[in-house]
Amino acid sequence: MDKLWCEIGGRPLLAYTLDGLAASRAFDVVVVASPKPRWDAIISLVSASGLPAPRLTVGGDRRQDSVRFALELCGDCEWVCVHDAARPLVGAEVVHRALEVARDTGAATAAVPCVDTIKVVHDAHVIRTLDRSELVATQTPQVFRTTVLQRAHEEALAKGTTGDDDAFIVEQAGVGVTVVAGEPRNIKVTHPHDLEVVRALLGVPP
């Protein structure tokens, strides 16, 4: 499933992501990492959203490779906001919260409290139960001083570090990351049933 191009109400999922980011009016530069065959369609969607014309780069084998490639096109931007295209319900408020806190601390991630009990399991047996009062589920947007994120990615590449998000990459470089309130509806589309949740939240018929 090419989830970014699945139709929701006659529009690709990616269009909703771009609309959400555009509503924040926070971006002077937009960089998108994507396979080349999608570039023309991406240019059209970004233009329709009202965001600045995108700078495009191919993606990498890993998420962090795609981000590293994208960082090369950020020019002299002081701040960079990394957002997963598969989070179509991002709100302008969370973008502004992350940006405001990052300007004070250098690095910020959106996150929501864990509502499930989290257990560590080995060979189908519970090893221990974690205290969920200290656990959050991170989201994007994640905002960083550009030089901080660039340096962190360079160190990760040199050390062979692999991370699921940019906050982890920055943490491994010894930089603290501040958590700001995310949004429960800012879900990441991973499985087919997630599309049904997005449609329901948008009020779009299946």
C-alpha cells in the first residue's frame, strides 16, 4: 500500500498533510524527500496547499537517510521542522508549540501520554512492566535548530547509529529534547485500518 497516495474524499492522503502544515503559516522553505516519479505530483499538491514551491530530493534506504538528504537542501534556514507525510491530521497549533519551545531549547518533539500499559516481553513472556506515567508516544512535528540536527545526523552516519525518529538521533548526539503536547488525532497512517480512522475524523465517507 502506497499510503501517501491512498485517496480520501477524492484526494491523496499527502494533500491533507500539506494542508495541515500550510495552515500554520510557519514555513519559508519546504523540502520533500520522495522517489522521482512522484515529483511532478508533489509539486502540484504543494502548490495547491499554498506552501512555498518545494525543493525535492530522493529518499534514502532509511528514514534518517531521507532526512539527511533533505537537510542538504535547507540552505541557511535557522530552524527545521521534520514531519512525517503519513500524519495527515497535523494541526497548526502543534507546529507552533514545537517551534516556540525549540527556539528556547534547541530541540522539541510533539508527544502524547501513553494510555496503554507497556510491557517488555521476551519469548512471549513478560519480563517487566513499565511505569506509563513516565512514558510518552512521540509524534511529528519535531523542530530543531538546523545546525543541531545536521551535526547529529553527521555523527549518526559516522557511528552507524540508526534511529526511528530525529529526536533519537539528536539525543544520541548529547542534546536534550523537550517534549511539547501533541494531539491524539495526529495519528500516523501505518496499516490499512488507519485510513478508516482518518476518514472518520475528517468526516469523509469510505
